[in-house]
Amino acid sequence: MSLLVVGLSHRSAPVSVLERAVLAPQARGKLLQDTVGAEPAAEAAVLSTCNRIELYADVDKFHAGVAELSTLLAQHCGVELDELTPYLYVHYEDRAVHHLFSVACGLDSMVVGEGQILGQIKDALAVAQEQHTAGRLLNDLFQQALRVGKRAHSETGIDKAGQSLVTFGLEQLAAGRDVEEWVRGRRALVIGAGSMSSLAAVTLARAGVGELVIVNRTLERAQRLAESLGARAMPMGAVAEELAAADVVVSCTGAAGLVLRAADIEGALGGRGSGAAAGTPGLAVLDLAMPRDVEAAVHRIDQVRLVDIESLADAEANAPMAQDVEAVRGIVAEEVAAFGAAQRAATITPTVVALRTMAADVVATEMARLEGRLHGMDDKQRAEITQTVRRVVDKLLHAPTVRVKQLAGEPGGAGYADALRELFDLDPQAVAAVSNPEQERQ
């Protein structure tokens, strides 16, 4: 079996495609079950964020696996396969490992170095575990990806190479000014109370915004968030009224349709009167939703500065790369090599265990035969002879089994397991029994 990932992200697809190819949280379990139910796949996990959807699987056939995973992604994302295919990327075996480790470190994020992706990878693993679709390979892979991401953040300054999407978006709105200075005294409206909206509200509150209002479809969630920040909570129906008094708007609702249309913004600007902060005409809007919350036509309104996912991607592409990025790339390369070696070495473990089991059986058989010939042995003598024979066998097997594990961990080392089975005439079924996780736990 081999690791395969098929996906699309902000690097491969335009926003117009990404905002339609959305995988609802409740659809992830069905996608995973359908994936492992397909013939080529034995394990599956899905990483779904606002700007990427990736399906990971352990497959036994490359071409059949690519075809099946691509079809399943299209079916569950609601985009026709022929429309989705040009934007899909495929990574296989070590390249798939390299991709996930790079994602975990923030190298593939819209804002380089952002740390939120680690939580999303953790969630992806948790869902796969809940659905019982993550076996040994994907459990090892995702857990190692989390460790690699944490290592990159602790050993380098990758965090400084980019900020969270919220902070980066506010910096784009501030257009070169210090964010804290820019938001001071302003009225901010946050639409939504999910993880990204909550992060935006916290960031604005810490930056010293003059007034903060949170609106959400579920008022109770908005109230809980508002109480922790000293803000006001309002129902979704109050958006138009609050919009007229706002200087800064951040929206990230996860709604299927638009939340703010150009006509809504124009109406708010026409009725704001003296409500805006002194010296700050117009409206600054940050749309972090995918699909977008704010109509693209808002870009054409003179008094409005709109920053959305698409413009953030353009801004990040022009940002200078820090030396820390190169350091993280080195960490990723090192960890990919180590993971590959560990996985290759693990393939020979069942053969080594089967060999040692066979040796133990030989010792037991020969000791039983010896006891049949030497009737006068007492328990002490029997234990001493048994221990001596076992020690001889262990010493004979130690060097070759240690060396074969080392060799198996090197590129092209998969054949050593076959050689060991052939040399010692090991029963393939005995090796297969050791490979069974259920038997390993017994």
C-alpha cells in the first residue's frame, strides 16, 4: 500500500472554484466512508480548510486511486469532475509526505507561517479516527506532521515570516499603518462567531478598537463571545443598522450565499451621516469567508476598501521570504527522509518477529526432545540449558536482524524482507498474521 493525496487549494485553483468546492463538516464522514469503501483505498483522511480540500488515502493502485479519489472529491464538493480536474494536484508516496509536512509548517498557507493549520490537521486526524478510517499509515503520518509543524515553529522564526490570516488581512486594510494605531477609536463590526470570526474579534479587541459589535445567526454564541471581550452582541437582523455605524467590518460566517451585497454597503454608506469615526471616511471590509461573504462588486465602490481571500493571496505572493522559510524547508526535507526510513523499516518488522517466533519454536521443540532423552534433569538444570540455548539463538539472530532493519530503512530496501523470508523459509501466513494489527494488540 502507498500514500496518495489528491486535492486543490488557493495555489492551484481560483477563488471562483474554491468557493464552490466546499466540503461541509457533516459531509466529511461520508466522504471518508465512501473512500475506504472504494476498492483502491484502505485508509482515508480529509483536510478541509477555507482555502484547501485534500483527500489522503493508503492505496494499492496509483492510477485507480487517483481516479477514485478525484471522483469522490467532485461528488462530495458539489463540483462536476471535468470542471474540478484541471485544478487538482496529486502527490504520491514521499512527495505526499513532503506536501503534508510543508502544509503543517505553514509553507503552503496563504500567509506563510500561520499556525492555525496545525489545529486543522489535528481535527482532520480526529475525524478520521472517529470514523475508523485512519490506520497505521495515516495515524503515523498525521501525528508526525503535527510534530514537524511544532518543531518548525519552535526552532525557527517562521511565525514572523507571516501572520495569521486575520492579522495579515487587517494589515492590508491598514495599508502600511500600524494596526493598533489604525483601529484605535474605530467602530468594528464582526459578522459570525465561529473560530475565524472569534479570532478576528479577539484581535480587534486587543488592538484597542473603540467599539466592537458581534452579530451572528445564533445570538447566544455572539453573546458568549461578546461577554468575554466587553463587546455588544446583536442578532443577524441588525447587520444593516450596525453596518451604517461601522468603520471596520470583518465577515466569516461559512454561509452558503452572500452575506453583504454591494447594495447593502452602498445603503449603509448613504445613511451613516456623522456616525463614522472622525477623519476616517468610508468603510474597511475584511472578508475571510470561503465561499465569500461579501459580493465582489464591493471592490468597485469608491468609499470602500475590500480585502478578501483573493486579494490576500496576491498580497502574500509579493511578500518577502525570510531566511526562516529556508530553515523550515530543511526541517521538512529531514523529517520526510526520517519518516520514509521509519515506514520502510516497519515493513520488515513482521518478518523479523516471525523469524524470532520460529526460532523460539525450534528451541522449545529441541528442549522437549532433550528432556525425553535425559530423564534425570531437575528444574534448575532444565532452566539453565534452556537459557543457554536461547542465548545462543538470540546472539546468532541479533546482528542480522538489526542490520536488515537498517538496510530496509534505506531507499530500495523493501526487498530485504523478501530475502529474509526466502533464506529462512518463513511461512508467509505467519508473517501476515504478525502484520495484522488485531493480532499485534493481542
